[in-house]
Amino acid sequence: MIGRREQRRKTKRRLYVRKKVCRFCADATLQINYKDPRQLRYFITERGKIIPRRISGNCAKHQRKITLAVKRARHLALMPYTNMEI
Amino acid sequence: MRNRRYETVFILPADLGEGRQQELLDRLDGVVDKGGGIRIKREDWGVRKLAYPVKKQPKGHYYLLDFVGNAQIVSELERQMRMLENVLRFLTVKTEDRVDLEAAKKEQAEERDKAAAKEAAAREAAAKEAAAREAAEQKKAAEEAAEEEAAASTPEPEAVPEEDAAPEEAVQEEQKTEG
């Protein structure tokens, strides 16, 4: 019984999964740059946390670059470490 | 020692006097020059709001220094910046691992020409503006003198000088829009 239910849940969940394509792989002209906080803002939550690639859809290579860029931007006070007001 | 290309972003307090700021910039430039590096350019990002206060400062003046040099320059630059209390933050990033020194020198010269051209244009614009302002003032003074003269020579009712004044004002306004 339990096994079947689990299986059903799995298949149901898979229905909603849509394969995402890494935007940086799709468009080679896009550059990841720590000096451009406006572009990086897309990859952080309202609280300032970095969005996981499971949600953003980035590939591992570009997610690493994003992470590095966000951390550099944070050090230079171009981006927040946290945003507690929201 | 191997030369690489680096860029250093640093933040100075927004309320620092211009003289103190220039002094700091010159000092950091001097570090690169003394180490035998090539300063390619310096970008001035202007005063920006910081994402969070640094040393109780809500705003900072961002600068970017693009240069070619060896690792010793970088460590000396960072040591100096750590010592200087007026540097709020700094970050050095390596942008190129292998540099062609000749190409770097060429780029430096290009950037210098660009900066000089920009400065010259700014100076010219300022001079033009100043000249226009001076001309306007002179004209205004002359008109005032003429008015006074007219008022002194013909002590008539006010209707006449008022008519005189109207077209003069129009002329002045036209000049202002030109300037």
C-alpha cells in the first residue's frame, strides 16, 4: 500500500517538473560580473540569500560563478548580506 | 616575477575632502608605479549608496584601478589599504593571467588619450559656459547703465522705461537658452 502511494506521489510530482535551461549556457553573450549588482539581484531572494540552482535552473558551472560574483559584490557593499526589513 | 593584470575596487568615504581623496589616490598610484607596474586606467564610479553601512558610513565613493603588475605590487597595495583608515573596503581580482607588456602599454596610452580628451572637452565646456555667463553679465551691466542713463537724462513718466525694459529681457532670455 505504502509503496504504491509513494509511487503515485512521485509520478504526480514529476508532472510539474519542467526542465530548465541555464540562461548563461543558452546565451553566451551574458557575462557574470560582480560589478553589476542589478543583474545579480535576480539570483538572490528578497532576504539576500543566494537562490539554489534547483530553483534558478543554472548549470553547476554558472552557479559557481554566480555564487562567487554575489559574494564579491557583498564584500564591496554592492549587495546586502541580509535584508531584515522584509 | 610574472606580470598579471589585476583590477582593484576600493571604497573611500563619500564625505572625504577632495584634497584628501586625491592624496589617497596618488598614494595608491604611487605604489603601482614604484613596483614597476603599468597603470592602465582608473574608473571613478562616483558616490553610491552602500548596501549596508561600513564604518558607520551610509555612502561611499567607488574607484576601480586597472593595472598590470606582479604579486608584490598587489600585496603592497593591499597592505597600504589595510593601514589607511579612509579606505572602507577593497577587493583585488585577477583579470588576466598572461599579459603582453607591449599591448598593456599601448592600452595605457590609449586610455590616457581618452581621459585627456574627456578632460579637455569638459574644460572647454566649462570655459564656454563661463564666457557665456560673463558676456551675459556684461550685457546686463551695460543695459543697466543705459537704463540709468536714460532715466537720468529723461525724467519722464514710467511708461517709457518699462517699454524699453521688455524687449531687453527677451534678448537676455534668448542668450541664456543658448548658453
